[in-house]
Amino acid sequence: MLRNGFRIRGPQLLALAFDSWSMQEVEEALGEDAPQALPPLVRTATLTARVPRYQVVMLEALARLGLSIDTIVSDALLSVAEDNAVEMRTLIPGFGEAVDFPE
């Protein structure tokens, strides 16, 4: 607790952290503690996909501008997850908690 009585609870602190750092950065910072600190479906994984060449060139251009390809793809897939949340919550155990993490 700070002197003025202001408190930040765990979920609020996590939300602030994820506003500042990517999941990959958080996972790397946690190191060996990541499996205990993060739900399995929230942990990062490598994805390989075949997409039209213009999309690859676009992502490369965005990376040169300082944007994270990982973040761009993750945000796009989050949109798909939210659009299909009802079906995915019934098909994938823990899906809802992962999408809503860290809340």
C-alpha cells in the first residue's frame, strides 16, 4: 500500500503490465516461472502460416516502421477469437479465461 492509501490489485497490475509489454516480453521476463504464472492457453507459441505475398511484404514494411509483427497478428487473431467466442468457449476448455486474461 502506498502512503496515500492507493492500492493496485493483482489483476489491475497485470492489465497495466500488458499495456506496456507484449506477452512475449512478459513471458521472457518471468523465465522459468512463466508456466506457474501464466495459464497454458495464454503462453506464447510459434505460428507458421502461408499467406499472400502482399501480406508478408506489408508486415515487413510495418516492422520497419517499428510495429511488432507478433502484436499485429495476435491482435488480428484476438478479433477472430472474439467474433467466435461462443463456439470456441464450448470447444476449447479454458478458452474464455485465456481470451479474458488478465481480467
